[in-house]
Amino acid sequence: MTSAPPGARPAAAASARRAPSVPRPRVPLLLAGLVCLLAALWGGLLLLGLPVPTLLASTAADHGPLMALGFLGTVISLERAVALGRRWGYAAPALAGTGGLAVLVSLPPVVGRLLLCTASIVLVVVYVVVHRIQPALHLRVMAAGAVCWYVATLLWLTGWTLPRLVPWIAGFLVLTILGERLELARVAMLTRSSVRQFLLAAGLFGAGLVLTTIAGAATQVGVRLVGAGMIGLAAWGAAHDVARRTVKIAGVTRFMAVCLLTGYVWLLVGGVIWLVAGDLGAGIAVYDAALHAVFLGFVMSMIFGHAPVIVPAVMRVRLPYRGWFYAHVALLHVSLLVRVVLGDALGLTAWWHVGGVGTELAILLFLGASVTAVVRARRAAPVRSQVRAASTEETR
């Protein structure tokens, strides 16, 4: 065995000690989004009527915008900014996170709403720039989702109440997620017929959104069309998403596929509720089931499924798959089923509370499981590197 050059061993040890870290400029953005998420979850407990302290009135009153725009808007726009790779793109998550915090701390309403609206404009510009570089249908779909975000905040600025904004906020998340899935489905060689099916469902969805802005009977027609579009998009995803094939592959690939496919089931359920109800404000139970089937059942299930890919891309840290990730997925879907069926449909208040608390615990468990997996991976990385360095030394 030959001796190593001077300084080789310290260099190897230093390399072994290094582990990828979250880029510092992204930390405040992630923290702002996390604060909005936790505030939204606390507000959810208040809306359930549970005896918890009212820390800030906005946590309950603005529960939806804090979750959908303050948290998810920040995360989605941050992921897009990272993909774009230009500094100005980070203005979108910065504005979204700041806007969510402004809503939370009860600044004059126009402040938070204007910041969130500006964030959506920057996100639209990000999509336009990327589309000019590489034109693609999935980018146009995601850009349409960002436009929905813009319309929702614009209407909010004009004084619309949150229940009337729900279809547009749903449009932002549904089209963004479906655009992502369309991109992967495109890699799997979509046929012209399948693309036409997607465009038909998306067209129904978009037409319904436009009609919801018209007062009177047109609003209910719009909600029903949005529901029909959801059903069509859910059916398209279940038929053409690559998850249909990847669910057969063990490990993280199957985990992601399970999350995606169950998400499509909830989008279908939500679509049926919207189609049948027409008027989402007809009752608390209808409103609760219609919103949470989409925003929790579909959106959060998709977030769970995409996390093993998005977290490393955005945070530059490994999120290794663990079998116990299925715990928060199962808890989410079982709890939501209890909430919608026993709580909303059958009117059993105690079970409504159980289901509501269960879905919140599922999200917290997801955060805890992700952090635990990242920390364990970071601690194990130097050990593995030292072992490999020692093995290299021995073979010299």
C-alpha cells in the first residue's frame, strides 16, 4: 500500500464532514411558508369549534388563503424560481410568503392581498420566460393556474368574500398540479387523443371558472362545470398518468404512485360534490366536503407524493424514502373519509371533529417524517463518506 500525498487525509475528512445544506437565501422563504401553514392549521382547529386559544383572529378567518396562497403559493413559486435559475424569479415566493404573513398579522387587508396578487404576476412571468425557452403544453397549463391565482387575489382586492374565490384558488392548485403530471405523461408519449381529452376537461374547468364570476344562476352553472372538469381531469389522470405503471415498482416509486392515484380519487369525489351541489354555500356540510375533498384529499396527497422529488430540488438536501411515510398518507385519507362521510354526510359532529383533527395531524406527521428522514440522511452521509475514504486509502 502506497502512502497518500500530504494533506490527502485531512481533505478526505473535510469532504466527509461536508453535507449539502439549504441555500441561505431560501431559508426565510421556507420559514415564511411554514409559518403560514402552521397558522392555517391552527385556524382549522378554531373552525372545527375546538377549545383552543385564539392567538390571532386571522388564523381562522383567513385559514384558506394562508394554506393555499401563503404556504402552497410560496412553495410552488419557489420550486419554479429554482427551476428558472434567475434571481428575479425568487421575487414570487418572497412576495407570497410576505403576503401570507401580512394577512396573518392583520395588517390593512389591502397589504397582504396586494403582495399575494403581485406574487402571482411574477409567477406568470416566470412561466412566460420558461415557455419562450422551451414551448410546451404543460407550461401553458401551469401558467393558466398562476393566472387563476392572480384572478382570485384581484377579486379579493375588489372586496369579494372568500367563499366566492374558492373556485379560482382551486383552479390555481388543480391546474398547477395537473400541468406537472402532464409533463411527465408527455415523456411517456401521449397520443393526440389523450391530449384532446385533457384539453376538453381543462376547457370545461376553465369555462366554469369564468362563469362563477357572473352573479345569479350563472354562478351555479359555473360551479357545476368546474365539477365536471374536475371529474374529467381526474379520469384523465387515472388513465394516463405514469403512476399507473410505476405503482408496480417497489420503494419510493410505488409510494409516489400511491399518493398520486389516491389524489385523483379525491379529485373525482370533489368534482362529483361540486357538480351535484352547484351552490357550495348551500350548507356548511356541503361547503366543508367540497373544499376539503379537493384541497386536502387531492392537493395534499399530491404534495406528499411529490415531496421526495421537490425537497431535494428546492432545499438541496436528500429526502430518502422510508416505509413509515405511508403512515401520514394513510392517516390523511382515513381521516378525510371520516370527516366527509361521517361528519359532513351523516352529520355526526364528534366524527367531524375526529376527521378534522386527523387530517391536521397527518400534515404535521408529514412534516415531522420529512425532517426526520433529512436529518438522519445528513448524519449518515459523513459516516458513509469516511468509510469510502478509508476504503480508498486501504487500496492504495
